[in-house]
Amino acid sequence: VGINTLKGKLAHKVLEEMLRQLGAYQNKATLTAWVDQTLQQLMEKEGSPLPLYGKEPEKLNFINKVQYAAWHLYSLIQENNWQPLAIEEELETTWQDIRLRARADLVLQRGHDERLVMDFKWKSKTYRKEMMLNKEDLQLCLYAWMYKANLKWPATAWFVVEPSLVITRNSNAFKDIQALPNTETESVLYPGIMQQIEKTWNWRMEQLEQGRIELRTEANASLLEEHYEDDLSDLLEMKTQDAPFDDYQVLVGKFQ
């Protein structure tokens, strides 16, 4: 895999292990020393190129970033009275007669009925902010729905390891963290998004049952909008640009 993908996987494993033993760290020095040792072992085990000759500056930079992110996340959880409820714990439920399985990176609980679902990312803070502002954080919405049980809607957040940033629309989740402006809380926003997901799913399934498969590209997006007319008003917003990934060209090795 690419080096950034590998860094993300290694950082994810370190954060996951840290969360499983939060009480073991007495101070910042204890935690950062543990991160250093754990990462060194993981890089050898996972076959990372970072320990190779000439990679020392990049390796040290990577370790420093994960150390900083781990301490930041640890401090946020402790200072805001959260407790880990689930760490990479698989949850199954049924939606539209379909079995859904989810494995959220982290679910926090505060008090009896307050929860927060967090997903870890290595980079892409601007992309994640735009997704949340555009109400396109469907993965977090589905996680929140699955972990809601009979309680109120959980808050949701992304934790971007580089540069150790929490992205959330919920101003009550963490003190001293600036929530995204001009957006509603999960309890207001997510019920409507879930309705859009359900309507969009039913609409697409009806097309498939009729043997109709939409191929949407930048060249024909406006024609499709014209064809559907008002059918799209209650659905998730359709894309107007080409897909960022082309599975076929990847399979035939064009980008190698």
C-alpha cells in the first residue's frame, strides 16, 4: 500500500491500543514513551519502509505526529469526562430487511445517555470539513443511528491524526474545540438524512428491479437531472462530476 495509507493504519492501531488501556498512563511522558516503543515494534511487524536506511527523518517525524495526536486525544477524553464504550467493536442491526454490520473506530459515553461516535483519519481535514458542512457524512450518520439504541442521537466527529484535529458539528462534545459553523446538531440533522438515505435506496432498488442502471459522469449529469425532473427533490444530492476513482482503469493497471 501507499506510504500514507500505511501510516494511517499504524497510527490507527496505536490509538486503538491506547484507548484500551487509558488508565495505564500517568502523564504525557509515559504515554509518548509507550507510543514510541509500540510504533517501533509495529513498523517492523507490518513491513513498513520507514525503518530503512535513509528514512530516519521521515520515521521520526511520523512518530512525533502520532505521539502528539495520541496525547491530544487522550487529553480530550479525560478533560471532557468521556469514557470509551466501544473500540473497534462490531455491531449488527437490520435496516430495510438488510443486515448491517458496523465497526466504528471509537464510541464514547458520558453519563447515562450521551454518546459520541468518532472515526479516525490520517489526513484530509479540508475534505472532511466539506463533507460535514455539505451534510455528506453518511458513514457517521449511519454509525450514529446504529449506536443510538433507544437514547438520543450521538454526537459524531472525525479525528484527523495529522494535524491532530477534531472535526465535529457538536459544540457540546469537547470544550475548547470550535465546532463547524452554520450547521445543525446531529439530533436535528440526522433524522432527515436517514429519511433521504431510505428514499434514495428505495428509488435505486426500483430502478434495478426494472433493469435500469445509471451511469453518471460529468458529461451527462445535466441530462440526467433533466430526465428525472422533480424525482430527486427528496433524495440525497446526486454528483455532477466524474467519480474520483475508476475501478476499471485501476484493474487494468493504468495507474501503476
